Amino acid sequence: MIKLFESYKSQRELEKLAKDILYKIATEAYRVFDGGRIKIEWFPYIKLGSVYNDFDELKNFIIAEKNIDICILTNNDLDGTTFSNDSAGKYIDDGNKKMILLRRKDYTLEKINDELKTKHMYKGNPIRAIRDYIYRDYKSTLIHELEHAFDDWRSGGNAFKQQDDKYIKNNKEYNQLKTINFEELKEEEREFIGKHYKEYLNLKHEVAAHFTQAVSNINFYELDFDLSIEQNKNVHSIKPFKEVKRNFQMKFSNFRFLKDKERWRVLRKLGQFYEMEKDFVKELNSKEKEWKKIS
């Protein structure tokens, strides 16, 4: 059985890993700029193993896959592969090299370079400005692709193997049609693309990556007030599950296309995370009370 859903802890570690990676890229980008360049024109590539390895469940994955290249680039930078029109990222394992590719958004560089010109934003901390823009624009996609890389490693390469020969054949045709302008396709070709895309969205590894991505983009709790405690008004309050579920479905890409079985699996896992978050909120509030007493 291939495990493709995260534990509560590995989910949080994946989110931290994504943050550490993007902060590392930001730091390297500023180092190039500070070396005498007028502006940042590209983002440096980094290795997965160059990130500080302060993890438990992801530790062995990072050690084993330390040579995975993580790159933010455009189609013009690619050799032998391209991003499709609707693709924001890719995890590639060609047998010789593994890469996580994030599609660069030109406006990220534009805004960063504007900040570097003014130099007064973020209290004169340009690295923080670069980090914030890169994190905002690439965090969600990176988490999705990290999930693919993690699943590939822990399943021994089995996570992406398709047993259905028909699906493999259809996927080849699908990828060929995706290179053609949609307006030039025949009606039956458009229907084929739509049908096959729905099948793709229901693949176990794709559902898992979208789950991880969606969970990283929602909040289970919020800051609230406990009016019954005069000395401790600020408390963390868990949101109603209906609200969390609604936000999750909005953040889960194409949730409406999931089959009933996959939808049940996803929401069941969300419910488990919700219960863990309830315990986490109790712990947060308990620590807050202890801090209030000490201060």
C-alpha cells in the first residue's frame, strides 16, 4: 500500500520546507544582486540538500534526495521540456536527474526590482522584501511539487506508475493535443481533453498533492477574545468545521471534479487534521496563559 496522504506532522514539515527553500533562493538572489548587479534578472537554482535539515519525518527524504534541483524559470530556460499553458510547476525524474521546476512570473521580478530601487521599504531590509514576494508567488506550487517528490521517494518510484495501459495511451495523446491552440482543436478533441483531465485529477498522487497544497492555504483557527478572563482576553479560537471545509474546497483545485470515493477520502483526512488542530489550539491557549502569568 502506497501512503500518499501526509501525517499531520509531515504536512507541517512540508510547509516549513517550502518556506526554507524559498527563503534560501531569496538570499542567494540578493547575494548576486549585492555583487554589483543593477537588478535581479533571474533566480538562482538550489539543491534540496542545501536547506537546513531540521526535520523529523522529512529528514531521510532530504538526505536521500539532496541533489534535486529546485528552479524558478521560464519556458525559454528549459531544454527538452516545457510548461503547458495551465502549468505552474513540474516535478521531473528522467532517470538521471530529478528537478522541481516552478514557472517564473515576470511580475515577481518586476516588484522585487522596484523594491530594490526604493530601498526604503521593509525598513531597509531588501532580503525580507525579496523573501515575501517569492514566498507569496511560489509557496503554493512548491508545496504541490514537493509532495510529488516526497511521494516518489517514499514509494520507491511506484507513486506515479499507471497500471492502466489505456490511461498511458490517452495521456500521450492528451499531452500532444495540449501543445495545440485550443481554438484550433476539433470538438471531439476538446471533449477528450476535458475527460482525460478529470481522470488525471483523480489519480491518487495528484489528489494527495492538491490536498497538501489546499491545507497549506487555509486557517483552522483565528485570534479571538475571551471576555470571561479579564487578564487574558486574547485567545485562539478553532473555526467551525463547516467554514474550514468550505474554505478547503475553494482552495482545492477543481474539487468539483473529484469522484465520490476520492472526495470522501479527502474530507475524511481534513476531518482528522481538524481534530489535531483543535488540540493544537488548546495547547496554544495554554501556553498563552502561562506566558501571561510569568509576565
